[in-house]
Amino acid sequence: RPLAAHPDRAPALRAGAGAGGFALTLEAFRWAVSVVMTRQNRVPASPGADSAGTAAAGGVLALIPVWDMMNHEAVGAAVGTGFEEREQALVSHAVRGFKAGEQVYMFYGPRSNADLLLYSGFVPASADGSQDLNPHNALAMPLAVSTSDPAYREKAALLTRLGLLPYDAPTAVVNCEVRFDPVMSPEMLACLRVCALDAAALPALLLPTDEARARVDALMDPMAQMEPGLDRKAAKLLSLKCMLMERLYPTTLEEDGELLRDGGDSLSVNARHCVLLRVGEKRLLRHVVAALENFG
């Protein structure tokens, strides 16, 4: 596609191989794309600065030399960055003093390990995987009302009333995620409560009254008083989901630990990061199960 879009450049790129220069190969193209993808940042731009980029989301994608070489630190990063509108420049400020030769870190944002690996090429964890160094790690966990549930229609309608499901959704699936703290969002809690509700409780919640709407809104409140046993049932649903998800991995957490410890030298850099990624996800799933033991 790049050559098709710029046919005038194709002869020069192909000629580079014969002259001992750069040749456009699939491997070289993939490397170039990965370099740009892991270093691009969206910055604000004045109107007309870049019509394509500005129209995309109120800014332009830019490569920022030197600045983009700073490594990530999830906690304690000592550099803050902002965009100065008047100067039309990205400006970084140190929030503490630095010694000569000391590495300067910045915070890439509250990203999951999967996002950091995909877009920045690393997983923040100890070498043996025993410590996840990313307090913002998260794992996608879609929740669904079973189509075999006799109260499927009512529960789907309740999720729609909560704003968690579009009116025309073909199935009652809500995209959620688990984290270290809190382990679940208000939206996830509401979805679990809806899944755990007895069919007899649904008609009163679907009434077009202020009282019913207040009770529906309370489903998102972790401090709200629910019917006896509802939160315990919701916690069991999530615990079971976490345990089932861990079983889907081809290896156990213990086997991954042995692989990192005993076979670490034989792993490529990318393979090691992939193992660290799944180790972090399994540890997160176990953390959620443990945190739910006393919930409800």
C-alpha cells in the first residue's frame, strides 16, 4: 500500500538494495511502523496546522525527538509534561532535582500491561515476574446475561436502563475490566448485581416510577443496601469468571514462574515480555478472587 500510494518513490527504494543502501522489505517496514507506533503522541494544534490530524481528534500525531526516549515509571515519575498553547510547544517540567547522570522518568499514563506491551514494547514487572510493577494493570472481562436465563429479556432491559447496553444490542454483553484497586467499577458491580437478581425482583425495578429509577441507580453504588445475599451472589459470579479465565491460559502461574527462572536465557526479549504479560494477568485474577472473599 505505501508503494501504491507513492509510486514515484518505488524505484529509489528498490535501487537502495543494490547500492548497499536501505531496501524496503517487509521486515524493515514492520520495524519502521513499530518505531512510529510506539513513539507517536497526540498533541494539540492550532486550526489549520494539519487538517487531517486536527479533524481526527482535535490534535495531530507527532514524533517528539529526545522527549520520546524517556522511560516510564508508574509511581514517582519526576517529570510532568503539558502543551503550551501560546508557544505551540510541548514543555516538560521536573518536579524535583536530579543528580548528574541520573535517569529521568516520565509517566506514560494509567495503562494496562497489555497496552504498554502493545504500544511501548515492555511489561513493567520484576525479571522473575514475582512483582507486577504496574498498579494500573487491568484485564478486559466481558460480562453477559445468559440467553438461557428465563429472565433474559428483563435483565437486558435493566442493563439498558442503566446505560450499560444499547437499545439495539443483539446480546446482553457488557464490556468490563478488573483492576487491582478497586477490583471492579460501579458499572461492573451493577452488571453483576443484575445477573444475580432473582426474576421476582425484576418487574418492580422496571416500573416507570421515580422509586424504581432510584433503586436501579443504586445498583451502581457499592455502599447501597441490596436485598439479602445479592452481593454475595454477585461476588461468586465474578470469582467464578476469574477462575475460569485463568484456566484458559495454556500454562499455570507456577509453570510460568519456572519458565522465567529456569529457561529465561533461552527466551527472546519478546517471548519474555509475553510470559510476563500473562503472569501479571493471572496475578491480577487471583488478586480479584482474594479481594472478593469478604465482599457482600
